Amino acid sequence: MSNDGRMHLTFRALASPARRQMLDVIKSEPGLSLGGIAAHFDMSRIGVMQHLRVLAEADLVRSVKQGRVRRHFVNAVPIQAIHERWTTEFSALWAGQLTQLKQELEGERAAAAKLEGVLS
């Protein structure tokens, strides 16, 4: 699957407030079972399972089977990939512009100090 396809799945999964809350719950209590996750929500276990399926398809949640229980863990890699994709480009742009602004302001400050020295 392409990067854009993976990002689409991630954005789709994160579009739901319930799924974002599930990520928060799983992040705060790694290794929760389906029942443990469902206890935090006012929805059926089947509803929780459907949301977990979307999160798993986006690779935001991974599960490990331990005996008869499936433990769930957050995988932050897809979110980090989105962060890097969208902030790296823009942060470089803004860093360059802030550096230019700093140089201009320092130049104006130096010119004002020089002018003040001449006038004194």
C-alpha cells in the first residue's frame, strides 16, 4: 500500500471521536482486553470491536493474543509518519522565514544604535 493510502486509513480512523478516545484509553492502559476497553464506553462490545477493527486496519492498534484474551496496544508510528510528512516541510519554511526576520530586526537594531551614537 502506498504512503497516501496508509495516511488515508490513519486520517479515516482518527476522524471518529470514539476511536480517538479509544486510543487514549489504550495508551493510558496498555494491554487492555476488549472487555477492559468496552468498560470505558457506553456502547456494545460489538461496537467497540468495529472501532478497534478500523484502528487495526490503520495500524494504530496492535493486538497480541495471550491464551483466550487479546491484548491491545497503541502503535504511534502512523501518527508519527503524518507528523513528519506535514510538519517537516512547513517547519523548514517557517524556520527560514524566522531566521530572515531575526536578521532584519538585528540589522535595524544595529543601525538604530549606530544612529544613536552619532546623535549623542
